[in-house]
Amino acid sequence: MGLNYKYISDTRTARICIPSTSTYQTVNYSNETYTLKKRHATVNGTKISTKMYGFLKGNATMLSAKTIFGSAEKLNTTYAYSSSTDKITFTHGDDTLIMTLGSTEATLNGEACTADEAPVKAYSHDANASYVMVPANFVATQLGFKYKWNSDTLTAAITTSDATASSTSRSLLTPKTKLTASSSNYCVRFKLPSDVSYGTTTATDDYRNKKLYIYLNGGNYKTFMEKSSNRSVKTSPSSITVSYSSDKDRTSICIKTSSIRGFSVVEKDGYIYVRWAAPKSMFKNIICLDAGHGGDDSGAVGNGYYEKNLTLKIVKKAKTYFDKNSNYKVYYTRLSDWYPSLDYRSDLSNSVTADMFVSVHIDAADSSTAGGTSVLYNTTSDHYKAPASSLTSYKLADINLDKVLGVTNFTGRSDKLVLRNNLSVLRKSKTASSLIEVGFITKKKEAQWINSNSDKVGKAVYDSIVSATSKYPTSK
């Protein structure tokens, strides 16, 4: 009954007292009368004033559906109750939660879920009115809010994602984006399982196959992630598939798009938000970097070296520097030993609207004494200039030469800047384009130096690209 009881042994007296109304309240529900401790609620740290206080039912704190979830402005949630059907409906963003008086069964976006306690209609003697009361933790978490119970103050603290974003938000992909995924700006949103630790989720942009992979590491969450109630789609991709790899103990979410897209992937308060758009709308600086030859095409061969291997080593070294610089989105034509066609290389550059296309090669000659660093460029194309800056192919080639020659010191060629208008990758690229010939594979000294100093050459390629974008910034 909620009354206070005290036994005084000296006088053998039992004292029964009515509790203080400042601490207790009298409510009726389910044809029973209860005197219960008052429970309170805060939203983003602000205490909610209400005539109907919360109370404990079973193991759940029950709060007023209308006062807390329907009227608290910061929650931005709508509430409706039908007396004819006893249905309770909450809507927050794209989520709709439907409950029924007297039942623990509920639906979130059409998917069945179970509450820890059933909603009730309770009459408050203090307020002289009836209120629909719902299990606070269940409703809050289903609608995407954070919930924390303070047993000392008997207060349920409800927090919106935006209120904690600064301390719990992180990007899963390195390049800075002009458009950032958030709770109010996303194409797809995924709810994370409660046992996925913050900071353990990763992502990979597989632009070659027009796919984005999101990895939930440490468990099989395939069934959870396949439920439609755990995702919200505002912009439909070509497909969303979920798979689990037992050998890697991780769950993969694959988003496939119809064309190459730039992605922003953000983890925030138990959700993954994904935003995509054309690369030029997402990134400030877009580079297409090409390792010449590959696969069955070995390129030039000399002194025990294959051109395809040396160019790949150099580009992968350059990548280590770009990976540390979030100001650049770099699309690589290859990062392994396979052969992208010449059309694929220029098509990749064109499809992402690259600010520049740089191809790395090693030269060769019949004579073993021929040597030197050179850079080729093409000025006869209708599209020889960067799309959003004054950078031309000639200017790019000149900067490439300055940086690369600065580390190789291969000065054997007199024609170090070479006009070549018949090379496919340069002719078909609709941006500032250059082809760096680092040195001669047929000259033993140069071939050995390139093989031993791929890091220096990769750094020089990186430096030349950064220098070009700094000297000729884009207007994007």
C-alpha cells in the first residue's frame, strides 16, 4: 500500500504513517490503488515539470506518454492515443513505435518488439486526472534516445543524439567531406546492436566495384542488421546486403550504388549514418593516381626488374602519405598486380571528376646508357585543364618534374618536359594529366636506385600533387 511502518520495541507499538506527499503519490491503475514514490524525468539535462509523476511498475519506470514523450520540445516526437483501440503511437523522424494499453507487444516501423512492461492508464489523485503511462527506457531507446537511470535522485535522464554528438561522433572514413552524414542528414541509417563497442566499427570505400562496406567487428549480427526496423532509408541505393564472415568474426553491410559515389560514414550514439553524393560534391581535392601497367602487362623489363612492380611500389608508398592527409580523396587505378585497361584508367578519372590524373611509369631504351627523369603531358586534348582550377597539364607536369627530379637527380635527358599527344591515358583524361617517367629500367644504376628508394619517389609524387593543389586551388 506504500505506507510507512515502524515498530517501537520499548512500548511494543507499531506505528503506521501516511507518507509525505512531497515524496509519494497515490495512483490508481488496473483497478488497484497504490502509494508510490514519485519519479522524475529530464530531457537533455532539463527537468520536465509535470502534474503526473513517474512511478515504478515491475522493474520499469513508467512516465507520462504525453507529457514526457509527446510534449518535450527537445525530443521532437509526436504522440497520439486512440481511446477506441487503446493504441499509443509515437513518431520520431523516420521511426514509428506503436504500443497498446495492457500489452507488452509493440511494433517499431512494422517490426515486432517487446516492452519490459505494458502501458497503463493511471489516475493521479494529486492531479485529479488520468494519464497514459509507458515504460520509459523502452520507449526512449526504441526512438533512438539515450536513457540513464539515477537511483539517488529517482530521475530518468533522456538525452537526444544531438546533445551528445560532440563527444560520441566519429567518422569511419578518412577524407574530409563537404557533406557530412548526421542524424538529420543521411541517405541510410543503421541502428547498431547494443553490444557493439563504440569505435570498433570500420568502413571501406570499394569504388572499383561501386560499393561501400561497413564492418561490425567481433560478432555475428546478420539477423539483427537484416531487420528493416533497424535501418532507415531516405535515398535508396542499388542494394543493401548483410553477410557474416566466421573466419574474421565480423558482420559486413554492403551498400551498392549505380555509379561511383563519395561517402561520409559517421558513428554516433548507437547509429551509423551514411551520406553519399557525386565525388565532386563531397570532396575538395580529388586525385586519380595510376600505377602503370600491371597483371599480364609487365611494362618495360630490365636488370631483373619489371616496370609494373616498380610503379606499384611507388604508388603504394605515395598512398601511405595520402592516408595521413584527410584533405585529399585519392582514387587509385590499381593497388595490386592486375591490369586495368587504358580506358578504365581515364574513365575512372573522368567519372569522379578528378582535379588531376597522374600516371607513374619507368622508361626504357635499347641503350643501357640512356637515362634521366622526364614527365609527359598532352595539350591537344579539349579537356587538358582541371575542372575547377587553372591547373593545366603543362603546369602539373612541371611541378611533378621539379619534385621527382629533386630526389632522383637523374639529369640525363635534355627534354625533361615532353609533349605527347598520342598517349591514350593522357588524351582521354578530361582534366590536368601527366605521366611521370621516373628513370630508365634499362640503366642498371637508375633501376637499382628506384627499387631501393621507392619511398623517396612516392613521397616526391605526393609532394608534387600537394604542391599543385596548393598553387592552383580548386573553387569547389
